[in-house]
Amino acid sequence: MRNLGAMKGKKSKGLAALCCAGLLLLGGLAAWRTAPAPPAAAAVSTAEEGTELPVIMYHHVLGEDSGLLGDYVISCSEFEGDLAWLKAAGYQTVSARQLIDYTQGRGTLPERPVLLTFDDGYESFYANAWPLLEKYQMKAVVSVIGRYSELYSQPDAVKHLNYSHLNWRQVRELGQSDLVEIGSHSQDMHDAAGKESRAGAKKQKGEGAEQYRASFQQDTAAVEEKIQQAIGQKPAVYAYPFGYYTQDSEAILKEMGYQMTLSCESRINTIRRDPECLYLLGRFNRPHGQRAEDFFSNIGLNRANLEQDIG
């Protein structure tokens, strides 16, 4: 996905240390910015031309009075407002599996599909976003960082919703929901500064092709194994940390069986009966401080255009 710095240490050693690490994680988000995208048409094309798919990128959902609200942290009311707007506008959330099946010639898509994604695997998804998804019966993909899920699965982990990530028990529970799919956001490649680990899938200076392949495969396989242990199946979706990717990373993920990759490029996608169209999907980051109607209008989903179809 996009962005958060890294926490230090493999085990929690106190609230102060974790609070500091949490602030570093949130600060790392600022390292990534999406360029504004031109408005895109909101309607769906014919089957031959393809179906337009907006993908919304969320991260953290906290209370109305949180001091962390910003570009990558929105309030519960903002998230609920998004769900209500999409429903009123005639949009239907789709799962990654629905999209994969469609591109392989199975099934159909709704007239106005939208894919909701959550990067980083914050515990706030479990506490705040999931209940709202259940209320509106809408679907989402949450992509976890293996290192942090391991950290918060430790018996002595000190937690706070401001910075805690999903532990493996919570991932297992979410994986049993018909509304939630679990994706990969790397095992340990989520260091914005690239000091403690690799900064996403970018190649490091002086790194050869074979060295890069071995490192990327090892990291991906590590979190993949943990996800499979938690939910009983391998993830089909890979969300690139910070949106960084290479041609080699795409080739490796395809070889490993991933059927969808998520970039951080701000654009609407066109879905066809072609599995290749699910790689490097564009997404729109949802920031705090915008009304749902304004946010969706800014990315091309104008209610004025929809009202004629809705009636």
C-alpha cells in the first residue's frame, strides 16, 4: 500500500516504546503522496469495452476526537459516510475473488462495482471499520504486515488502538467473514526510510537481479505462510508498501500465484475478461477532512451523473 514507517523491536517493552513506534509508523505515511487524478466517468461500459472499477484505499479509522486524523487516518463517521454515499449512489462493493473469477470468465459484476481496500492491517479495522462493513453489508480487503501482526500477537504486547496492528487471532476471525479478505502487505518491507528494512519493493543500491529476487521472494513467502496458517489459504492479493514496485516484483508475484496487485497510482481501472487487468490496480487514497460527496466527486464519481440512472 502506501505508507508507514517501522516500529523498533520484535517485542513490546512498554507503552512508551510502542507509542513512539506508532508515531513513527504514522509519520511514514507522509513519505508517500498520490498525484491528483483527472475526473473519470462513473458509469460502466459495455462488456467488450470493460467495466470501470474505482478502488478506494483506506488505512486507519479512529474516533472523532483523535488527534491523529489526517491524510491517512479518517474518523468512524467519515468511513460510515462513505459507505452510505456509495450505497445511495447505487454502487456495490465487490470482493477480490469476484474480480478474479470475472477476469477468468466466471460470473458477472454489478453495474457499479467498487473495491474497498485497507493497507497496513491496523487493529482499528477490526474495532471500527469491520462493524460498519457488517452494518452496510459491504466488502473489503485488508492487507497485513507480517512483522507487526507477529509483534502484537506476543503475550506481553502493549496495545492501543492508535497504533496497534491486527494480531493473528484477529486475522483468523476476519478471515472467516464473508465480507473480508486478507491480503499481503509484505513481511518486513514497510520502512519508509529504508533504514531498518527494505522500503517497499524497490531495489536497493547496487543490488543484483538474483539478490533482489531472493530477498523479495523470501519476504513474500514469510508473510504468505503466516496468513495461510491463520485463515487456511494463501492470499491472492498483494498491496505494495508505499506503492513501490518493479517489473521483477510483478513477475515474482505472478510466479508465486498472486492474482491481484495494488498500486498507489490515482486512477480508475478498466476490468475485462483478462486476468492481466488485475495487476497494478490504481487506487484513490481517502484522507480526513472531506465530505463523502466531495471526495467521490473529486475522483470522478459525481452524484449528478448518477442521479439520472438512479432515478
